Amino acid sequence: MATVDIAAAGTADSAPAAPPRRRGSGLITSATWLIGVFFFFPVAWMVITAFKHEADATTDPPRLIFEPTLEQFRNLFDAGAGPYFLNSLMATGVSTLLVLALAVPAAYALAIRPVKRTQDVLFFFISTKMLPVVAVIVPIYVIAGRVNMLDNVWTLIVLYTAMNLPIAVWMMRSFLQEIPREVLEASEMDGATLRQTLTQVLLPMVAPGLAATALICVIFSWNEFFFAVNLTASTAATVPLFLVGFMTSEGLFWAQMAAAATLASLPVVLAGWAAQKQLVRGLSMGAIK
């Protein structure tokens, strides 16, 4: 029995001890939540203020308990917010579709069938983002005036397409580079044409990257202010210009501005929520070489 006990004791002593629980994991999790709440608090406060009366939105100290109202949202549509949102939706939607239609073939040529000067082409694309927009606004304004395209939503569509195209080409190229060459060789052996390979083989495989690229273009176009404020007046004015209208000589209308900002943020939030699964996969594509 003693022999058995000694052997059992030896076995117990030689067994690996359970790894100690890291005490800092809870602190890191708590700190992460606090940082997330800290950055999200202005957004939450904006949404809360949107449901306040104007008198409740300017109290000092701020009121946390108040009677919710939809008055501010009704005032927005009574003030003619609809055309601004329609202009932004058209400029953002059409320009994003044009960017994807141009960026995918260009990225395919640069990623799947590169040539000797591919790096020079890529540098040329990204170099267009190095020029400040304020440096080209005067010639753009003169050209738009000569062709009678001032205060026209199609002018914004062309400019937003040119603005987002370099970024889209770079992003889609990194996604297309992740596709195994064996897939392309198999499609060629099956007799698929270039159009069939691009539409039936490549695009379904890079759908997450396509969603990520589209969302980036939507965010940049929806929030663009400089071109809109200099090239539009009333007919083609967009949502950012509508938000600026609440800054008057009489002061700031905080509740109405919060309601307008909440509505302005809603389309982008809904687009990101609808494409969240594809977006998470797309943002991780091309990260590992």
C-alpha cells in the first residue's frame, strides 16, 4: 500500500499545474468597455438630445429626465429636409456604383495580370489623393460654370467618383490578390470567358471586399462637404449643407441640429448594419500575405 501511495503521490506531483488565471484580463476588459462608452457617449447624447424640446436641450446642468417628443423631426421635414437627403442619396449611390464598376476591372488588371509598370500605375492612382482639394476647386468651379453644371447633382457624382476611385482600386487589388491562381486556371480550362470569370468566379469570392469598399465610398461621399458647399446652392445641396443651416446669427438650435445629425447618420449606420457580416470578412481580407 505504501508503494502505491508513493507512486500516486509521485504522479500527482508530476502532473502539470493548471495555468493561473490572469488577473489583468478583467481590468483590460473593463478598460475596453470604458473606452468604448467614452467614445460612444457623444453619439448617444446626440440621439437623446434629438428627442428633447429646444428648451430642455440648452439647460445647465443638462437634464437626463425629460418628456420625449418628435417635434424636432417634424420640424426638419417641414423645413424641407427631403430634397437634401434625396440629393445625398443620389450622389452617394450613383457615384459608389460608378466607382465599383471602374475599380473592379482596373484592380483585376493590376492584381491578376500585372505588367512591368504596375507599381507606377498604383503610385499614380494614390498620388491623386496627395493634392489638397482646395488647390483644384477654382479650376473645377470655372469648368463647371462654363458647361452650365454648377448647382447640379451630376457634378457631385463625377467628383465623388474621381475622389473615391483611387482608394477603391487599391482596396480591390488587395482583395483580388488573395484569390488562388488555381481557381482562375480551372475557369480557363472550363472554357470561361473573361467576363464570365470576372462576374461568376471572382466577384462572388471577393464579395466581402466589395462590400467593404462600397461602404468606405458611401461614408466618404455622404460626409463630403467642401465640393458641396462650393459647387451647389439650393438645387443640388446635400445633407452636410442642411446641417450647417442650423448655425445662425440667432444661435445654435441644439435639439434640431441633433435631430438632423441623427437622421444624417442613419443611412450610413443602416448600410453598415446590413453588410456587417460581409464587412467584417472584407476588412480582414488582404491583411495576411
